[in-house]
Amino acid sequence: EPVSVMASNFGGTSFSPGAIAWVEAAMWFVHHPEDFWKVVMDTGLVPRHKTNGEDIPAYVVDARHGTQTLLLLGACIPWLGERGAMSGKIKVHRMATLHPIDKFIQYCKEDWDYYCDKLRKEGLSGPEFPYTPDVAHKYFADYQAEDRAAIAKSETQK
């Protein structure tokens, strides 16, 4: 599992959003080891990672390397690609269940205010936190409505 998070992948804030994908990939290759050698490695596209020569060994990969590897595995192994499409739904459900909107917004505001206070101590200013629980609830309700509409549309096209 990568030791960092790519800022461009802040789709979830729960511990290890990629854990499901890594476990499923490992499970797949335990049951189908030939796919690793005959399908994945034959592409010649598996990212390589080397030690930095100081304090990071070659087996400690960063988030960018992990993301590239998972994308490659999903492209090479159809089952992993299909599971990856499903994990987005799991992330949304997990986020909403484990991080209720009101509490999540409260924590976000506390973090925001902490950094604005640091800026003020240096003579700078920062904007007020732009979200309220009501705004976040509306955004989430809009997302759910769009999601339901997309699912209904895809069901009618089958």
C-alpha cells in the first residue's frame, strides 16, 4: 500500500481509500498467478520503483506509483476493472456513514480556522470557511438525485 495520498485523489477521507482495491488485486493474483505473468507483466507497462538511496527502500512506493499500478491492473484484468467501478459507490456510502455531514463540516471548519489563525499570526489574512452544514447537505442531496437519475437512465437502456 502506498505511504502517501495524491492530492488529485481526495475522493475520500477515510483511512486507506485504496485498501479495497489492493486487497482484491492481491486476492485475484493469489487465485490466478498466471495472469500476473502472462497478462500484466507482458504489457511492459508496470511502473518501476527504485530506492532513493537514502531513507526510502524500493518496496516503499508513493501514491502516484500505487495509483498508476492500480489503473494498469484494472485495465489488464477485467474483473478488477469492474470492481474498481463499484468501489466508488462503496466510498460514498462509507464516507456518509462514518463521517456524518454535520460533524465532517465541523472538523473541516476547525482545520480551516487553524490554518487561518496561523496566517493571521504572520500578518496575513484568510477567508472565512465557505461551507455550512446546510450547504453540504444540499450538495449531497443533489449528488444523490443525480446518481439515482443516472442509474434509472442506465436501467432503461438495458
